[in-house]
Amino acid sequence: MIDLNMKSISKIPFFKENFNDDFISALASKFIEEKLVPFNTIFSKNDPSNFLYILCDGEIEYFVEIPEGSASILNIQTISG
């Protein structure tokens, strides 16, 4: 599983360009694969987090609530992995 995680991380330009293979291997050893069902909330604004999420496959949407009285209610973006 570490080799698969390392391959996934190595495809991300930020990691590939800024870190050596030893660091990426150490990072990969800490990964936990998580499969989510549609409409599952990963985290909400102001929630503390001790995790780094990397999307390997699928799509993720994030929503930002606009304060009441603004022209728009929600700002939505979809990211594919």
C-alpha cells in the first residue's frame, strides 16, 4: 500500500518539486485510504483538522455560504481527481 500511496503523492507537482523520495515515502507510510459516499461532509468551516486530504479519484464539491443579504447564496466549485 505504501508504494501505491507514494506513486499517488509523486504525481502531485507540489510534492514532486519540493520534497525528496525519502520524505514522500515517510509521508506515504502515514496515509489512510478513505472511501466516501456521495454527499458525505469531510469537514466544515472552523472544524479543527489533523489531516491532509488528497483526492485520487472522483469529484469533490465545496460550498461557501455567503452572508445573508448578499447577491448570492452559495458559491460552488467542483474539483475532479
